[in-house]
Amino acid sequence: MSYPPQPGPYGGQQPTGGQPGYGAPSGGQPGYPQQPGYPQQPQQGYPQQAQPGYPQQPQQGYPQQPGQQPQPYQPQGGYQQYQQQGGGYGQGQGQMTPDEQGTVALCHIGGAIIPLIPIIMYFVKGDASPFAKHHIGQAANFHLLMGILQFVNGLLMIVLIGFLTWIITLVAAIMLGVKANNAAKQGEWYKYPMGIPIAK
């Protein structure tokens, strides 16, 4: 049995299906309009929204075994809930001492000028925290690649195009170094978009 559409509080008709005031489509998959000429297919497992003041129809879900507790919603494979963090680099916030913050800043930003700085610091700062060691290693990997590119650009300066590519490489190294340093200050595990993975 279907009820006639009721006028909304602001005039006009209330959309069928969905929550009041949100204009959800009336059929098909959520977020997609109903195809003309095709009947609406009931969707199993999806909760149907009832209109205010009308009884809700029973859900078509999976039957439960007698004596079994209802299971809370579990996200499908590969998806995580909003506040749930994955493993690996995304886990937790990093903490650094003020000395480590200075070393990481020197590696990220100073490596743009002298690419050997983060490589030397990676071997000198063996007692650093894992978070600081990660950032120093990332800076060493990235600035090693930038140093190689700067050397190639120096050779290309003979042909005149090397000066332009040298400027582009220097600006990219500075910008990405500043971005990585800001991420380190906020306690984020940052990874450069490119680099030679030597230091881990």
C-alpha cells in the first residue's frame, strides 16, 4: 500500500524515500535516479528510511539464529572506519626532542643547498628516535636524488638548458623540503614523492 505524498513544511511535496529535506531519489541504487520504464528493485541489506508519521516496513536482511546476539556493523574488506588508523607509517603521532627537531629541519631544508647534509646526519644520528630517524632517512633518500639531478644539470649548463632545469630542481627541493619539515613538526610520518631508497 502506498500513501499519497504529503506537502512539506515549506510548500511543495516531500520527496519519496530518503530523509525529509534531503531530496533522495526514490529508487535504484542510493544516489542514482530510477531508470524510466523499469520497476524499482528491492535492495536487501540496506535500511529503508521511513517518512515521518508513517510506519516503517520490515527489513529484508539475513535471518538470525535463535539465541544469537546481533552483530554490530563491520566494514567490508579493505575499508576502514573514519577514526580507525591503518598500520605502517600512518600509525601514531611522532615525538621529537628539540635537538631532533633542529636536525630534521637541517636535513629537510638544508639538504636542498648541500645534498650531503642529510646523508651525513643519517649515519651520525644513530641514537635518534624512530620518528626522527625516519625523517632523516627520507631526507637523505630525496636529497641524494636531487644532488644527482643537480650534477646532471651542471653538465647541461654547457648547452644552456641546464640553467633552467637547475633552477626547477632547486625550487622543487626547497618546496618539498619545507613541506616535509612542516609534516615533521606536526608529528606526521611524511614520505617524499620521489627518491633513491638507500636509507631506511
